[in-house]
Amino acid sequence: MYTQTISETALISDYINGNERALELLINRYKNRVYSFIYNKVSNRDVTEDIFQDTFIKVILTLKKGQYREEGKFLPWVLRIAHNLIIDYFRRNNKQAKVESTENFDIFDFLADESLSTEYQMVKEQILEDVRKLIDELPEDQKEVLLMRMYKDMSFKEIAEETGVSINTALGRMRYALLNMRKLIEKHQIVLNF
């Protein structure tokens, strides 16, 4: 008999091996948190239901294909899927908030945050702090281009003029900045998901 004490890893393994009940137990374990997470973003029950169902369809398809690689991080992985579907919903419906170009640019301004739970807000603040620390570790030329592009919303032409380099050099520095950010995320084992 399955209970709350059975690990999510065991339930996932059982499901992959054909035990449909294991997935049902896993979904039941997290459904309220996933549903609340989605509803806090979209504030519409019908849309929440649709995104909730789409989230678990993606979960099931990924598990069935044997592509799940988030050992011990099932809930954050599910929330990341939901988060991406929420962004897709806002893009499709042109309801995404406009972000002004300021020094205080925050990627999370794209989604309404007024109803964030305390836990979610704390996670968000920690991720922002981690990202800022990673940016500080970049070589100066890459850091400069990344900040101009992401935080000041400058075009690559404007960045090239401001830094006195060609557009291709500015593009190259941005590319290397993003590649180095990925490496730093892996090196520091930072989880950037919700």
C-alpha cells in the first residue's frame, strides 16, 4: 500500500515500470501546490484548469519517454513546466506585462506578483541574488554587454557604439556571457526554476 512516506523517486520508478496508481499518488501529493501556483499567476479558474492539465500531460509524456532527469526535484520540475506554460498563455493572449527599461529590470516583472506566497517570494529573491552573483563572476567585457542588453534593454548597435566595438564583437560577448552563465549555474549547482 502506497502512503505519503513513499519517496517520489520510488513512485516515479513504479510508474515508469507500468504502475499507473503510482502516478496518481504522485499527482495527488502535489496537485494543490501546483494548482495554487498556476492560479496565483493567471487568476482565472478555467485557465488554471487548462494549464494544470497541460502541465501533467507534459509530465506524463516526459516520464513515458524516459526523459525525466530531475532526481529528487520532482515538484520544482513540475512547477517549471507550469511556469513555462503560464508564460506561453500570456504570450498567446498578449497579456504579458510590459517592462520598462531601467537599471532595476527584473525578469519576474513579466508575471504579476502581488499574490505570491511568502515561500515563493523567498525563492524568487534567492534566485535573483544568485543570478546577480553569477553576473559578477563574468569577465568585465561580457558582464558589460549582458547588463546593457538585459538590464538597460539596449540594442546590439547601441552596445557596439557605447563600448567602441563592432556589432559582431558585441554579439560574441553576449553569446559567451550566456555560455559562461550556464557553466557557472552548473558549477554552483544553482536551481533556477519555480
